[in-house]
Amino acid sequence: MRGRKAVWARSLYRWVSTVTAIVLVATVCGCARSSWEDELAREIPLLGHRNWIVVADAAYPAQSSGGIETVVTGTGQLEVVDAVLDAVDRAPHIRAIVHLDAELGSVSEDDAPGIGEYRQALQELLAGRLVNKVLHEELIGRLDEAAETFRVLILKTDMTLPYTSVFLLLDCGYWSAEAEQRLREAIKP
């Protein structure tokens, strides 16, 4: 009988050890994974003048430049745009210069049902902000060029309408373009 208890005890010990190891690995893996909101919160203090944040549609390409990081959000476009703008607005060191695809205004409802409603909701979300409209390929080129030196964070959403990505060029939040111009004039020889 004593031998059976020892075998049973060893089996129980191995089982408990295995379960403990599995739970530990699952816990560590779970901690290593983060939501896009956590990623955004970590990135905001690091980002500054000349960095970009892009809230992209589902078909946005995975760019291969080393400075570009893509995070799949699994979330709606407008929700992510709202959260990003809020995070940038709360950060004292940066401000966002908004760029939209110039093509967005010409996409027809016949070709992309729901695009009119999206444009209206986006316009309301961006109310009071200066919005630059630039051709999509030019914006992609700007990101590639910027990524050679600066970081670009792409938050890929589940949006399935074309030309709906929102590109945010970050600028200094506590130093204006006018102040920079005055400084440049003051230091001219």
C-alpha cells in the first residue's frame, strides 16, 4: 500500500507542477499582450515633433520601414480616432496636425455604401480642427520618408470603407510655428 501512495503522490506532484507551469506561462503571456489603448498610452509620452499616428482602415498596407509599428485594434475607426485625438490633446508636449486622404470626398455612396454617413461623423469628430487633404499615395510616401528617422504608429481598425485613414502629424504642443518663425528671424546674421 505504501508504494501505491508514493506513486500517487509523485503523480499528483507532477500534475500540480505541470498545471502551475501552464498557469504561469499563460499569465506571463497575458501580461505581455496589451490592448491598443495600452500601446497608445505607452507611446504618447515617447512621441513628439515629426512623429506620426495613423488610424487606418482594415485594408491599409503593412509598411515595412523600420520606424513603422502597426497595431491591430479590432475596433471601429471613429472610436480609435476619438481616443487618439483625446490622448494627444491631453499631452502637453504634442499637438496633432490632421491629414485626410483627398480621395475621401469623392468616394461615392454607390461604390462604398455608408461613406456619406462616415464622412459626416468624421467631420463632426474633427470639428474645430484644421484638416489638410492630401492624395493617399503622397501621404504613404511621407510616412515612408518620416519612418527613416522618426517613429510612426499605425493603429489599424476594422473599417471597411476606402480612403478613410486619418493621418496625424505630431507637432510640438508648447511651441508654435509662429514662435519658431520669430526665433529664426531673431538669429539671422
